[in-house]
Amino acid sequence: MAEGHAKPNHEYHLVDPSPWPILGAIGAFMMAFGGIMWFRAIVLFDAKPGSYIFGAGVIFVLYVMASWWLDVIKEAEHEGHHTRVVAIGLRYGMILFIASEVMFFVAWFWAFFDASLDANEKIQYARVAFTGGHWPPKGIEAIDPWHLPLLNTLILLTSATTVTWGHHALLNNDRANLKNGLIITILLGVAFTCCQAYEFASAPFTFKGSIFGSTFFMATGFHGFHVIIGTIFLTVCLVRVFAGQFTPQRHLGFEFAAWYWHFVDVVWLFLFSCIYVWGTWGAPMEH
């Protein structure tokens, strides 16, 4: 038995059996099943339980995510499994994850440009009827990009500098500036979310009112969701900083959070320039 638990003579990490993949799949199924029942208002046993099933699935998935990531932290901090080779594999995994997120946003940009660049396409009869054959569509009062959207752009660009400041502080083992950089970045992320929530609430168009509104809210709304995820990611890193878990040599969690935050910043620059500025050119602006 002692030999069975001896440290292997290689740098790879062979993970122990874990319940989290199958439990995560069950939670995702609950979300999908409940979401379909909720959106379709399906009646089951004289009730409409879709929203409750969906909510239970969300809570279950969040529990699985937190538990799974706590296991990963334990493997790194207490069991020493994150060797140099394992760290390289984790970096490749994060790069591929961000690449998949890039393609996710490519889909929304594709939908936007397909509608805006071919607004007068004759075979798209319904589209021409809604757009009037030009972009922005007829009757659309757009959000002025040089007010709240510009402010949000400045907020995110500033947050990119503060998270980089924190990263460099960590590399130099400057714990005070590391904490300051993270705290300021998190506050800027919260400020961005609040500004975008106000913008959405006061928008002069709706999601289902036109193809302009649907493409706008899908692209910018999912970006806002990613900002919330990034803010939570950085908050977890801040908690781990206070727990003394990061060192200048070992800080993959913080490094991945910084990569993710820079990805969110870059996507916003494309959203601001393409959808807010170019996409509303010539439309009457909200006052």
C-alpha cells in the first residue's frame, strides 16, 4: 500500500477519480431542461416548474464549479501536483478556452455584420421590411457612443492597466501594490457593470423590437456577462492573495485571470468601434 501511494517518478499529474464532471453534466442538463420548460411555459402536474428547475440547475452548477476549482487549488497548494509540465498544460488549456470564447463572440459579430452590411439584400424580404433597406434601420434611435459607452471604454482600459500593475507587483513580491491593483480592478469592473445596466435600462430600443436591438443586446449583453465572470475571477484571486497563496514563481490562477480580463477588454474595443460607433452612424441619437 505504501508503494501505491508513493510519489510517481514523473512530472505529469494523473488526477484522482472525481464526481464533478458527471455532476456538472447533470446540473447543465437541469439548466437546459428547466430553461426550455420555462421559456415554453410547459405545464407539468398543473404547474409551471420550469423556472424552479432552471434555478436549481444554476445553483447546482455553481456548487460544482466552486468545488471543482477548490480541488484544483488544493492540488496546487497542498499536494504539489502542479509541476512545470502540468503548468504548461494548464496554460495551453486556458489559451484554448479563450480561443473558444473568441469564436463565441465571432458568432455575434457575424450576425451583426450580416444584418448591417446586407440590409438591402432583396432575397431577405423580412429583413428589408424591418430595416427599410438601410442600416441603422428606420425608426431606430441609437445610444450615443460618446457618452456612457465611451466612459465604459475608459473604465475598461484603465482596469487593464491596474490588473497589469498588480501582476508586475506580484512578480516583484510587492504584496501591497498587488492588493491595491486587484482591488482597483475589481471596483472598475463593478463600475462598468453598473454603467452598462443603466445603459440597458434606459436604451431607446428593445431586444425584440428589431434586428438592430437583438444583435446589439446579444453581443453587448454577453460581453457584460463575461465582465461579471472576470470580476468574480479577480475577486477569488484577491481572496487567495490575502490567504498568501500566490508567489512570484507560482501564480497560475492570477495569470489566467489577467489573461481573461485582457480578453474582455479587447472584445469591448471591437464592440465599441463596430457596434456603438460604426453601427449607429447616421441614426438619431438618444438625448
